[in-house]
Amino acid sequence: MKPLNELIRPNIQALKPYSSARDEYNGADASIFLDANENPYNTPNNRYPDPLQRELKKLIAPIKHVNAEQIFLGNGSDEAIDLVFRAFCRPGIDNVVAIDPTYGMYQVCAEINDINYRKVLLDGDFQFKASDMLAASDENTKLMFLCSPNNPTGNNLKRAEILELLDKFQGIVIVDEAYADFSEEPSFLKELDKHPNLIVLQTFSKAWGCAAIRLGIAFASPEIIRIFNKIKYPYNVNFLTQQEAIHMMQRHYEVQQWITSLLNERKRLIKEFEKLKCCRHIYPTNANFFLTKVTDAKKIYDYLVSKGIIVRNRTNVTLCKDCLRITIGTRPENDTLIEALKKYPENKENEDNV
Ligand SMILES: *Cc1c(COP(=O)(O)O)cnc(C)c1O
């Protein structure tokens, strides 16, 4: 990896961050706060939240086996994705490399920030090679985006290739682990200490069941986390979100139960789905969804909409022609999906014949 001060944008390196009232005073013992022009009434929502979310980070650190200084919390992982562009990429000059297909936000953020986004096509098994990513890069490539388990394909990327990229790429490698809780493979968090160019993204939106509170996590070296803290909005994670997340940390065991149920349901749903005549293929998945190639994605999507069931039509995504992405729901929800599909004309034919 190049030294961090060569990767970071010069204006960000030089930036003197905004200093909020709660940055300047953060002792716990004071009882009268006349420093932030808050309203003294309507506690507790009258007070600005902790800009660095210290209490919450203290709870997350031991569960994830990292130090609190290796954690950045943001308004969804999407905030962290945007911050890496703003921290490292000079608009109109730098570029990034990403696998294709993958999560759409990387490209959107690249375009918003006027950063050239280079795609490296996955192979037939939705895998990538580190050498192909490196071949697509040049001296202005600051970031590489990987997503494992990948969205919308569902599979884990090969660990050996990710490790090779971490070793050989001179810039930052982002490994988006939004779905890692559903995978048996170990998280890349344990590689953080060995690879100062690694950023791991996780989120409260999937396994943790908290998409509504908007809380994403970036794990990285303390040096990278300090850069994020310097450029983020001062109070980027609101008080209600911090409170709810602290509450969720005490329900850690429940999250594990949800994951177990969803993995059982995934197995059951896929088994039922495979029997349908409209199903051509189900791709291997390590996530709480699966990608399936069907006879006609648009027709089946529209049919399901007419039954009040919404899946994701991915037919226009690279390598995903006629593919639907289906999230694992509750058992009754999954049953309703299968029952509806059994009544889809093409599948009914099948039934009549046997
Ligand atoms: C759902 C998802 C996220 C989560 O984004 P949030 O902003 O945290 O809700 C991140 N990355 C991928 C690949 C996802 O599919």
C-alpha cells in the first residue's frame, strides 16, 4: 500500500474539521449544558447526540473483535461508501475498479463524485481474479470495490483472490460484507490488522433487522477512521438511531435466531422453487436472498406483482438476463410465494401433466 497521505486527497489532508460544541466538551460529570444553543426542555431529544457514538462503539467492538478506534458509524453503509470517494478520489482525475455485476451504489457514488468507474466482468460462476482487477487499474486508481457475499448474485467471492488483491493493490480495497452474517465463511474483519488498505463494510440493515434506523459500519485502520471522522457531518448518526442500536446490542441472541431461521427457510424455499417449471437455475447463495434464472423474468415479476408479491427483477443487470432476486421472508410469506407460483400458468401445465 502507498502511504496513506499519498492516497488521501490533498484538500482533505489539509482540512481543519468543523468543531462542534460536543466535540469541544465531552466530560460526563457536568450537569448544566449552556454551550450548544439547545432548548433545555423536551429531554432527551433536546440534546445533540454524541458525534462519535462512543457508547455504541464500545458495545460493537467486543462483538466484532476489533477496537473502537477501528469503527466508523454512518447513516447506512451508503454514507461510508460516499465518504471513501470524498476522502480518496480527486474528481475528474482518479478512478476506481469494481466487480460487475455488484451493488449499484458504488457506481452512483462514483458518478456523483465525478470519478471514473471501471468494471471487471465476473466469470460464469460470478467469481473474479485479482489479476484482472489489477490489469484494469493504473496509477490513478484509488479504490477497488468487492462485495462478498455479492449482491445480486448471492455468492461469496474467493477468499484467496481477495487476499491477493489486498497484498498487491497499492490503494484501498473495500470489502462490502452487508450479508456476511448469513455466510459460513469468516469475515474479513480478522484481516484488518494485517492489511492497512482494507475497509470492511457491514450494516444494521440486513441480519440485524434495522433497515429503518439507517446505521452502517465501516471497519478500518484507526488512521482511515480518523479521516472519515474528519469529513463526516458532525452529528451523522442521530440520537434515536444510537439508542435503538444500543438496545439491539442487548438482543444479539435474537439476531442469531433470525439468521438460523432464515437459513433454514432459504434451504426450504430453494428446494420448492427448484421444482417449478418456470425455474431454469438457482445460483449458489451465501446471503438472505437467492438469484434465480427463470423462463421469463418480466412476465413472472408482473404476475407476482398482480398477486401482491414483490421480488426484484434483475433482468437488465450484467450476466443476469431473466433473473429474479428473491429475499427470504417468513415461513408464511415464502409459502405464499410458492403457492402463487404454482398457480402461474406455465407451472400449472406441469401439474396437469404429472
Ligand atoms: C443492502 C446493502 C447495503 C446496506 O446499505 P445500508 O445503507 O447500510 O442500508 C450495503 N451493501 C450492499 C451490497 C447491500 O446489498
